Amino acid sequence: MTLSVAPVAIIWDGSRHVAAIWRDSAPTRFLAAEETSGRISLIAAADAGTAPLFATLPPGSHSLHAVTVEPDGGLTKIPVQLDDKLTLAEADRNAAGLALVQIYLDDEGRLAQQTGPAGSLPSAPSAMLAAGLNRASGSDAESWRLLAGPFLHPDDERAATTMLTAYRGEADGLTLAFAGDEAETAAEGLLVAHLPAAMREARQSLAQIDQDLRHAIEAELDTLAASPADQRDVDATGLGRVAALRRGFRLLRPRVEAGGGVLALPDWVEADEIIVFAEPRRQLVWAGDGEAVGGSPLTLLWQEGAFAALSHGARYAASAATGLTLGQSGGNALVVATAGSIAPLHDDLALAARRLAEGLWRATSAARPPRLGAILGEIGLRTAQAPTGALAALDARSKAPEAPESLLEALATTTGIDPDRIDELGERTLTEQLAMLLRALAQPQFAARACAARLVLPLPGSAQDEAGLERLLAWYEDPNLPQALAREAMALAGHDRRAMRLLHDVAASVHQSWIDAGLAAEVEQAMAAAATQRGQRRLSPLDALLLELRRQPLRQPTPGLEAIARMRSELGDAARQANQPAAITDELGRRLGELTPGEIVLLHGHFASLKREVEQAAAAAELIREWEDAAGCPGLAARAHRSGDPVRGAQRLAAASRNFAGSLSQIESLTLALTELGNAIDRLLGPAGEGTARNRALRETLDGYGRLLLAQLVRHEADAAFASVPFAGKALADPQDTGFGAAYRRLRAGSGDMLPRYLAAAAALTGLDHHWGSTLGGNSGSAASRQDA
């Protein structure tokens, strides 16, 4: 065992708590977890220094990345693999690069570590928290790779030893005896699997007979297994003897006695197989006749008039390839390990017994007590309560007890970035996530604009010109850029095939997929070069918008000078209220005095139209909330969208149920409700067939989602109608009813396709003409009235 020279030590509690301690002072530092799906999540961050990083791993994650961001924008990434088998009791301590890491609390109560052979600690032994193994390979030049095993508290790492002996009874049978240094705990954490040869033969014979006969025999066995006598004689898994016969083995616990533990097997015969399993950190040693054998599990066999023990355990040795991760390409971690010569449990029954034993230990006793995890969590929480920098404050927000989340998700509440973009960014590479996170901390508005346009920015401090990035983003976030790229690609056909293909390919991805800033700059240069060759001047975002507005056929007469002056003074505020890109609002502020009266009228009318669409969207959200309250499912649309936008959530739900919503028009009893629903939408958006394309899309969303809520409402109304009839209510309350109740439940389960018959049955049962769903349209006037006002 050697002294670790890796830049960072990884402390893992064997479950989900992890900490990282840097050996020397380092710049900005991060911990990222690589999930089994390949997604990488940033889980901890700290500013310059040596302060430890604390984090909670996502479920199932066994791969980490320890990242250091240099001042010049360079990244140093160390992949880390978490290995359950790299324990103090199991690992081969002579393996190259293996180091013992001891962690303790320093004089200021902070987590610290020392590596190398066990020796005197720099502080009192009472401050010792845990010890474990790290395996490092590589170097600063070749990049490091780390393997980290589970750390144990000093009170947990001492392994108990149990001595096993066996002897035959006078008549027949077998008795196993367990002894140890502490007699009262010698049999704890042990499970014995008895694999009778007769059971194995019976299973093989049963599999070879006729299928009908086999089913009959198995049914008879099930009857016997349900008998009270068999239920009283159960093993550690709760199965009786007959049920264990079908499984092929019994899993038993030794009986604790004054001198240790005893397990009597009166039905044992010489051909049977006995396997003894010991929980982690318990040493099992055969102390009977012959050579002493240690390890777990142990197989006990009767050979030539004596018992023989065979160990299936061996020292674990991680190979040089262990710890390699494929984080940059989004792949999963790769673990390769080699072990010494062992006799594996190759029998299916033996492997099944081992899995059951491990499951019982996980369910009844913690194989690795949560003591260290609680300590790490407490120290991490105490550290997060006093953040000293921007990254530390972000890390503290991500670890809030009421809603823990990743670092990127914590950005959504502080920078104004759309949570949907944050979720998409979580699928990108680690470098891109770090770049956007650091940009958001230093330039929140700039990062929010880049995320809105799905433009991947480089790391701060890189060679990229910041002023050039500003100009690139202003050009890229133009909403008309996809059409401009497509037109330019067509103009280049037959002249520059490479530039044509580049512009054509990127035109389909602009604002729809994430594009690197380098690729966007290359596209901008290609467009500028093409325009220069044709002697054209590239239009700015404001000029492009004016050109598009001049092409529209509808023109308003030019008003008087007073009206134009008022429009000019309102133009900047109108652009911001219409949610125009920053490139247009900035250029508008610079060129306001250059605009002609006609251009002012065009822009003012365009911004006013966009503002009305924004107000309509807000009124539509209020109308959706009113409909949901009437239908008894408040907040449904908001929950369907990550950012809580009811309109976008309703659009998603309506698109998923478009066919069902259209089928409601065929139900005559819903004609009145559908008419009222359409009237409510008309009051909000105006008559159908009028308005912009965005207005028509909003109408389609409201119509589809309103119909979905209407179907939910009328089904509840029909439920109430059925329950109002006494005999029907009694039948429905009885789940065992096979008559009316069963028919009702079948009809209601298929109400998506059988809604007309369901409503007709409710009307026929009550004898009343129901106005199904009338309350939905009746409660939808307030939002429309507010919009009209």
C-alpha cells in the first residue's frame, strides 16, 4: 500500500453520500455524477481553495467526475468509479496504486484526510471518522483515474470471526455449531442453505413428466403448502417445507445459545449440500477436521467418511482498467476487475440461495451502517449554511432540505432561465453544462438569452472574444434566422456547394436543437461572405423585421404628426412588452431618431399585435384555471409543464388527446356544452377564422384542452347520477357484485371509447334529461370579460 499522489481523495459511505477533498488549493471545483442512463448531473460546487465538497448521489449512480476549472478556461476532469468490493476486508492491499485514506475532523471541525499506511493521526484518535481505500492510476500529464471503495467508521470496520464445526447425530442428521470470541454474537449474520439431493431429483423428474400431470401435482403441492402444519415450519424466507421443495432449498438461521449458535438438520443425508453464508465484515472459518478454510460462502460436503469445506471467497483485486468512464461521450462507466483463483457458485440453486441471503441482510440489518452517511450529511449541511462565494451559495440552494436538486436546476430560480432549457441542458456534455453554469453566475441575462435560443457558449476566460459573442448571440436569436438561412442556401445552389449544405443543415436546427457557438460563428461568416460576393449588405435584426412588415399586404393610413410622436415615445416600451429579442430593442433605442413615420407606424402596430397575443395568453391561462376548478382538477395543465405554464401544459395535453377530443362532437347530449365552450373561446380570442397564426394555435389548444376537461366533468356528473339511485348506489358500493355493479365498472373503465353509452345509461337510469357539462361553459366568462376590459 502506497501514499496516494492523486489530486483528490474520494470518501464514499457505500450508499449515496460522497465527499471529495482536494490535496492542494485548486480554482473552481465541481463534482458531477454520471447516472446509469448516461446523463451527467452537477451535484456539488465550491470556489477556490481546499474546502471539501459534499453531495448526494442520484439513485443507482456509481460514477463521478471531479472537475477543476482553471483561470484560462481549461478543464481538468478526473473520472471516479465507486466500487462496492474495494473494502478493507476484501481488497488485495498489495495492488499497485492502492492507498489507505483516513478521514478525521481537524481542530476547526472541518473534514480532513491523510493517506498512506495506518499510523498516528495528526489529531486525537477520537476525531477519527472513517477509513477506506482509493486506487489511483495515471498522472498529471496522462490524466488521472480513481477507484473509490466504501469507507467505514472505526466501530464498523472490525470484522467478527465465527468458527464453524459439524458433526453427525447418533441416528442420522447433521448438527452445525458456531463459536467465536463473543459467544452471544457468534451466530449473528449467518444463513445456512440446505440443498437436499432428493429435492433436486424431484425437481428434475417433475420437469420431465407430462404437462397436465405436472400441473395436477403442483396444484396438490400448493394445497399441502397451505396446511397449518407446513406454515408453522417455515425457513428464514417464510416458506414452508413443501414450498421450499418446489424452490429446491431451505434457507435457515442458526439458533443462538449460550456457547454460540447451533443449527440441527435432522433430515440431512450424505448426498445433500450445505452452504453457509456470512454477511459482510464477518469472517467465517471452518474449524472441523482437515485443513482450516476461511471465507464466505462455505460449502460443506460429506466425502469419504468426513466433512470437507470449500470456500468460494477470495481477495478482490481491481484491474488497471477499473475506473474508466466515458462521460464526454455520454456513455456509461466501464468497470473491469480481476480476482484470484476461486471456486464460483455456478449452480443455479446455490446462486439463488446467495441472492436471497443478500436480500435478507439488506432488509433486516444494514450491511453498512448509515453512521458515516449521517456524519457526512451533517458536515455538508453545516458547511452549506455559511456560503462564502457565488458557487457556494448556489451549492447551498441546491442542497436545501425541502427541495434538493442539481446545481443546474437551482439556476432556474435565480437567473430566469426557462426550466425546460435547464432540463435539456442536463442532457448535454459536462463541459457545456459547466460553461452555461459559470456564464449564468457571471452574466445571468446573457446566459438566459443563450439558453432561450439554444446556443452553447464556451467557458468564461476562453480565447473567444466576449464582444464577438455578444454580436453572435444578437444575430443568432433573430426569430427569422431559419428562413433567412434557407433562402441563402437556395441562393448558393450551384455556386458554393459546401456553404449551401452548411446553411441548409443548420437552418433545420436553429432554435430547435442546441448548436455550438463555433458552428454558429461559421454559419454567420458563410452568410456574410455570400452576401458580400453578391454586393449586398447584411440586414440587421431591425432592418429584417421592417422588410418583413413591408411585405405584408395590409397597410394602415399614416396618422397625424401628434399620433406619430406619441407612437415614437411608446415604441421602446411596446417592444419590451411584446417580448422582443434584446437585439431588436437595443438597435431600436440606438436608431429611434432615424426611423421614418411609416416605419414607426409599422413597428408600433406590429408590437401592439404581439402585446395583444401576450395578453391573450395570460387571459387564456386564467380561463384554463377556471375550467380546471369547474372540472375538479385544479392545476392539471400547470403540472404538465416543467415551468408551470398552464397554456403550454394544456397544449401538451391537448396534442396527446386530439383524437378523443374530436370524438366528443358525435355525442348529442354534449352539443350544448360544446357550444358554450366555443362561445367562451370566441369571447376571448374573437370569431373563429380571424387573427394571426399564433391566435389560431391558441384557439386549437383551448378547444382541445377544454374538451378534455369536459369529458372529465361529465364522467363525474354521470357518476353522481348513478350514485343517486338507491339500488345502483348499493350495487356500486359492493366490489363483489357480479350484476349491475360489474357491468357499471366495465362501462366506466371503457368510458374513453364508450362515453356516449355511459352518459346514456346514466340518463336512462335516472329518467331525467341531463345537461351534461353545462357548468364548465357557465364559469368561463370572467377571464373573457377581463380580456375585453
